[in-house]
Amino acid sequence: MKKTGIYLFAMLLGFVGSAQAQNDPDPDFSKWQFRLRGIVVSPDESASIEAIGGDVDISTAFVPEFDITYYFTENWSAELILATAKHDVSAVNTSAGDIDLGEVWLLPPTLTGQYHFTGGDLVPYLGAGVNLTLFYGVDEGPIADDVDYDTALGFALQGGLDYMLDDKWFINLDIKKLFLSTDATVNATTALGATVGADVDINPWIFGFGVGVKL
């Protein structure tokens, strides 16, 4: 009886090991992936502006984007997304009229965790993560003496499709939503006699199309 139990246990271990080997990912799958996209950054903006009221208008930008993906398994990965964009900014419908606040560059490196639905040439994926947005290259425009934007921490949601052209190259369609807010301070003492603060929600949609390679 004891020998029979050992034999059955060994058979069970062999069965489980065989099933696991069949379900395990290919150990030779590509761990690194690189994409180059052209993206449209379309802010879904709003603002609460002190003293003069009104809202904010932030222009849409068209820029390149580069990302690096590392696969832990064939399904799970982490992606670092790199791009920078310049936007025109205006305060609109304020008690002082529409105010041109010049231009600002945004650098929002974003890190997402992704799940890829494998099984064919069409590979959809979903992702979520965080981004840190830096504001630089501020041109205050003709009215403000100075405009300052606080560095902001935000969140990101992502969805997309990779279409494999062969084992290495693919084309990509990607959509992201960033939940991003900043505190802005406008020094307009020369023109308006005041310094004005604002809570600004940028919350851009990012639409991308490009090519990628697996290594």
C-alpha cells in the first residue's frame, strides 16, 4: 500500500509538472520592446482662478514619443514612456478678459504596469501607472511678468494594440489618459496690479500611432 501511494504520488507530480511545462511561457520570449510613436496630446483642461475668475485654455500638441518596455512574463510588463510637449496657455473669460499666458513645456515621464493578451498577431493590452510632470521653458507672454507651475504627480490609464508584422517588428495604436493637476502662480503686477494663483487640471488624452521592435 505504501509503495502504491508513493507510485501514485509520483505519477501526480509528473502530471502536474508536464501540465506546468505546457503552460509556462516560452523561455526565449523577447523581454525588451521599444516603440516610437507620433502622439496627439489633447488637454481636457479646467481651472479655478483666484480673484479674477474664469477658466484656462491649453493648446493641443503633436510630438514624438519613445517608450521602453520590459517583460517579466509573456503577459506582464512595465513600460517607461518618454515625451515632451509645448503648449500655449491662456486664462479665458476672466473679469480682466482673456489673458495670454504664453507657452510652457511639459515633461511627463510615465511608468505603467501592463497586461498583454497574447495568442495571435493582434496583441491588445491594458495598463495603469504614475507620472511625474515637470514644467520648464516657460515663456510668460505679453502680459504676465512671471508664470510658475508646480511639479505634479499624477496617474495614468492606458490601452492599446500591437499588430505583429513578423516575430520582431510590429505597429502600435495606443491611448492614454493622464490625471494631472498643478498649482500655477501668475505674477501680473505690471499689467493687472496683482499676483494670481490657480488650481489647474490638465488631464490630457494622448493618442498615439507608431512602430515597435522586440529584442
